[in-house]
Amino acid sequence: MTDFRGITDRYARFVEAKQLLNREDWHLLVQQFKSASDDCDNGWRCEYFGKMMRGASVTYSYTKNEQLYTLLTDAAKEMLQTQDERGRFSTYSIANEFNGWDMWGRKYVLLGFLYYYDICRDEQLKKQIIAALEKHLDYIVEHVGRNKKEIYETSDAWKCVNSASILEPTLLMYRKTGKQSYLTFSEYIIDYLWNGEACIFRCAYENRLDPFEYPVTKAYEVMSCFEGLLVYYEITHEEKYLNTVIRFADRLINSEITVIGDAGCFEESFNNAAKTQTDTDLTCIKQETCVTVTYMELCHHLLLLTDNSKYADEMERSAYNALYGAVNTLECKSVRGEVFTFDSYSPLTLDRRNRDVGGYKNITDSRHYGCCVAIGAHGTGMMPLYAVREHNRGITLDFYEIGRICTAGFEIGVDTAYPLCGAIRISILKAPNMQSEIKLRIPIFSENRAAVSVNGHETEISNGYAVISRQWRAGDTVELTLDTSPRVIKAIGVAGKPKTKNFIAILYGPLCLARDKRLGEVGTPIRYCKDFKLETADASAFPCELMVTAKFGRNSVTLIDYMSAGRTLDDNSLTEAWLPVK
């Protein structure tokens, strides 16, 4: 059990209160399955319920809010009633099925129910859910595959990687039921993604291309398929498959992930964003929230399998910048005229939030929803929930937040203002009566510049973690000091476009700092010099986590944390993470 009181807790509970506890919305999302609601445009209304149920189940796992549990149970029961006599949960008619985004939606029905299954306390209901999901998946396996409708014929988008991403829940169902047909179907999909027209798995395994060079570059859907390959590795234990995903992720980090922890600067696709993120000619929608959350989930899965701290570093960067920056805390109207809990696209160079609502569809004549709105709670829920991991020797703290942790025989108090400062004090209130290990992640920004002491005695740090093994006793204290000194990074830029190199970004710990029009001038070049320092500024002008004055010699500029920037969703708070320089 974790009980935090800082930033990650605040965002999780805000989303829970403003979105997940809205009973009417749950009913409307279920209603989409009571008719062929997506036949009109071959749309993706079919994804909303499953996405929301997954995120809400993760959020409940952290907050333990009984009101939320009751609402999710009611929604699950109502959803079960929409299953047709063939076993289908679908927003497509029989005549139009396995077309458009139908398989994608069926995937999310599986995922949503499987995540709810893990929190469900009603054994009879759990049996009903698994039975219903078996019928649902059996129907798919019966109609899609070799000598049937091929997986590459089930959509007209992105070489059908959207359909193929059903790999992950199919393998999860195999683990739940042991049904060989599910494993066979999964291996059929893997073969397509390895040897077929999409061949994204083979591209990753051969390790010659970056993701923006793959035959399919749609970021969200491609990453979802790699999530499935990780589950296949967990089943087969064949290192080839884990290595394939690691190679993909490493190239993704190097070529695609931006200063705010997202991917894709051309609409919602990979496009070498490490370089193109300062290309002001790219005025299209970019940095999709669906991509942020899916990237965080992929990194979390890799963290569990590899224990490599860089994946926790990536999750943290994405959460504190792209994800939390997309939460509509001021409850302003979207560009479509409605209030949504999540924004869909995040600016990097001077621009406004609220460029569009991703995946926007009507769910009634007067009510609409969006893909990023539906997925966001999965991201805000996972950060406090996944802050601590148990392992066979003790526990690992990957993320730091003020509060209390009770797990694996430990009761621990954490006192910190992180990420606004690097001082973290951990007090042991209760400990198991045996030699145990506490591992503390050392973020990459503080590598070689961190200090850890136990009861005043320093300890060593290696491989991204401080590992402390001892007989712990109540009253023991651990002091972790991270170096959050500001860092300036220079844009790589695009070849042949010299102006794209004339930008800097200022980082403070895991935070990216930004200009905001509410604080004065934006868009104008600043005079950068190496004589650089930050000073705390008065943050009373509007709500933000951090406000500072960056001083470059005699010149200065006021900055705030990126997650607080652009909050009015209009031109009044134009914002920029990359600052143009003279």
C-alpha cells in the first residue's frame, strides 16, 4: 500500500474525481456497444470503454476508493449485458465487422475487462467475465487467421498494426485460460508482424533502422504491438523476443523521444523527433497523449523485466512533463467547445495547447469523447501505483514522493519535495525481521552526483541504483541527495535547416522548464551564455509547481515547469519548452 501526498497523488485523484467517478459517462461508453455505433464511419468509439476501464482499475489499485470500485463493478456488469448471442463485444454490425477499427476496439474490451478482473473481489463475477471474454475471443479466432480473413485484411489503416495489437490481450487470455488456440493465434500475429508487410518486429530485431524508418510509423499502435511481444517473451522465455523490444526501445529513446518525454512531431507518427522537435515548419498536431501513456506503459513493462533504471527515468520524464501537462486542471473548454479532463497534443516550440481533441467522436447527439481523454487515467494512475516494487530480497523505490509506503513487511515514511528539490529522507517505521534490501533509483540527471547515507554513514551507488542490504530496524533513516542543478541542452536540429539548431531547453531535475505568455514576452530569442543560473521567483501569479528566473549574464527570463504551462488552452498562455536563442 502506498499513500502519497505530492504531485503524482494529486493528479491521480484529480482525474479520479473529475472523470472516473462520472457514472453518466460510463453508461454512455457502454451504450456504444448496444448498437452498431461505429458503422457510420468505421470509427473507434469501441476503444473508449476498455481504455477507461483499464485506467480506472489502475487508479483504484492506488486510491482504494470504494466509490470508484462500486462504479466500475456496475459498469462491468452493464457491459456484460451488451455481449451478443455470438459472443461479440463490438460496435460494428455483423455485415461490417473486422473492418476499420473493429479489432482495435475488441482488443480494448479484452484489456479493460482483464484489468478490472485483477481488482474484482466477486469470484462469481470474475468467472462470468472470463467466460464472456473466452466467447468474445473464440469468435475472433474462428473468423480471423490463416485461410480465414487474414489479420492484414481487417483494417485499412497502418498495414493493420492497429488490429495486430490484439496480440497483448490474446496472450494474457492464454495465461488465464491455457487455451492453445489463443497461443496459436498470437503466433500467427507475431509471424505477420515479423515477416509480413508491416514487419516491425523484424526491423527491431535486425536493429538497422530507427522506428521512424519502419514500414509503419504510427507511434501508438506500433508500441502497443511491442507490448504484446513482451508478454510472449514472458510465456516462452526466449531471449530473442525481449532483445527485440529492448532494441526497439533503445532506438526509440535515441531517435524519437523529445525533451518532454513524448514521441512524434508529425501528427501522431514517429518522425525522428529527437531532431525535428525544433522544426517550426511542423505546425501540425503532435506529441499525442495516447503516445505518452503507451510509451510509459512500455517502459514500465521493460523496467519489470530488466531492472534497468533508464526505463524508470523515461517514465518519470514523460509523467512530469508531457502527461501532467496534458491534464486540464483549470477545466477550460477544448477547441471543440467542451471540457475534457485531458488535452491531446503538447507544444514544444511556441504554440498553444488545445490544437485539437485526439480521436474525437460523438457518443450521443450532444456528447463527445476522444482517444486521449479515455487513455489518460492509465498514465496518472500508474505513477503512484508503480512507485515501489517488491522483489525477492526486499523493495525498490523507483519514484519519490512524500507519504507512506507499506509493503513486503516494511512501513516507510518518505519526506521530500521532489522533484522540486533533490533532498529525500526515508524513515524506517517498521521492518521485516530478517536481512532485507532497499534499492533506491538514482536518476540519470544525477548520475555521479548523488549521495546516499544510512544513519549518517555513506553507501555506494552503482548501475542506476543505491542498493542497501542490512537488518533494518525501526528508527533507521536513509538520506538520499540528488543533484537537480539546472542543465541546458542544445537542439540537434534538422540537416539543411540551420534555424532548427538555434534553440535551447532548460531542465531542472526531471522537469522541463518553459516560458508562458502569462509571465510576459514569449517567442523572442534570448541571449544565451554559459554564465547561467536559476533563482527562485514569486509563484503567486497563477498556480504552478515551480517558477524561476533564469539569468544569462545580465539577461534574464522567467520560467515555470512545463506541466503548469499553457493551462488556459488558448493564446493567453502560449508556451514554449524550446527557447529560441540569438
